[in-house]
Amino acid sequence: MSSRHISQNIRNRIRAQAQDRCGYCLSQQKYVLGPLEIEHIQPIALGGSNDEDNL
């Protein structure tokens, strides 16, 4: 498992917390042409982690 891997369990919790909306524009997933990505607040390359509070 790479340091970039985010478990499906965490992905599901993040999506539920966001109510399947984009964190920037709040568009609902059903209106976006493609899957919404889960992004890091502090990038992995700058020492960030896959902890929920950084996603």
C-alpha cells in the first residue's frame, strides 16, 4: 500500500461528511461529469498524511 492510498472506509466517511458535494463549489456529485476527488489539505509531498483531518 502506497502512502497515497486512501482506504475505501475513509473515502466513504469523507464523502458522507461532504454529502457527496465538492468541497470548493458545493456542486452535487450527480451534476459533475466524473468522480469527485478526495484531496489533501496539506499535500503528501509536503509532509501531509492520509488522516481524515487532512482530507
